[in-house]
Amino acid sequence: MTDMFHLKAIEIIADSLHGAVQNTPAGWEGMALGIVHSMVHSLGAVDNTLHEVGNANLPRGIMKYNAPKPVKGKRVLPGL
């Protein structure tokens, strides 16, 4: 019985994968979220930072670090 459910789950995932990777920006956003999430786990292990606090604070620093070089008179990332 459980094999039937496993096979159905694999079928659903396989059918959904093609559509999921077609939309590249959504895929990249998901990847970035995964990177932040994995860094938060490491930070929590090393510095005992709460998971929620790390997820709330890390993206801002990562965006600043990866931001393009500023152009005189133009704000690249408003609010940062």
C-alpha cells in the first residue's frame, strides 16, 4: 500500500518539476532562500543564534555584500 503512495508522489513531483524550472527567476529566488536558510543553521550552531532571527537578518547583509557597485547619484538598493 505504501509503495502505491510513494509512486504517486514521485509521479506528482516529476510532473511538477518541468513547470517549476521553466520560471527561472522563481528558481533563483528559491536557491537564494536555500542558501540563507543553510547559513542560518550554521550560524545557530556556532553562535547560538535563533533560527527566526537569522532568517530575518541575514538576507539584508547578503544583499548588501552582493549588490553591484554604486553609481554616483543613483541608489542601487533603496533602503539598504
